[in-house]
Amino acid sequence: MTDYTIEFVGTGETITCSDKETILSRCLEEGIAQEYSCRVGMCLACSAEIVEGEVTQPAARGLTEAEAESYALTCMARPQSDLKLDRGEYPPSIDDELGAGGADETAAADD
Ligand code: FES
């Protein structure tokens, strides 16, 4: 087991997390207000942008292959190096999850 340091940019928060633990579980243990919902890698609520470092997250089914290079689903992701994460950033496919376009379609229908 290897312990890594995870820094959350812009918050001043830093935790340690082993390569056997999920980032979300460590956030919850440390009292860090990381958002989450499904905890099974599908809803994207727990997403964070990977600013620096690497994670493994084979069960992050809610991310596209390309998104998995730049975003971590913290409920599934385990660190493979020290990390810098931005918790306020979500992958583009979250728009599909939230039904983006619906608001525009409604606005267009009102015109
Ligand atoms: S909590 Fe839903 S994807 Fe992580």
C-alpha cells in the first residue's frame, strides 16, 4: 500500500489517500465537502478535474474514455501518484446527465 498526497486547488485542503482507498471515502473521513450521490461511478456528481497526477478508475462508467484522462470520479478513483484536483469542475458529458439543451429548446419554443 502506498500513500499519496491530494491537494484540492483553490481550497487549501490537503489529504493523504492510499492506492487502496477511494478519494471520496478519504474526503468523507476528513470532513471535506466533496459532492457525491450514486457512489457507483454513474452520476458524475463527485467529479473533479485532474490538474496534476494520475488515478485509476476502471469502474468510472459515467465518464467517456477521453474524459477519464482529465477527470476523476472520486467515488471510484484511487490515486496512482500525488494529485492536484479541482473539485469545482465537471466533464462535458454531465450536460447529458442533466438534460442540457432542454432549457434552450424550451426558450426556442417560447419564441
Ligand atoms: S457519486 Fe455518482 S459518480 Fe461518483
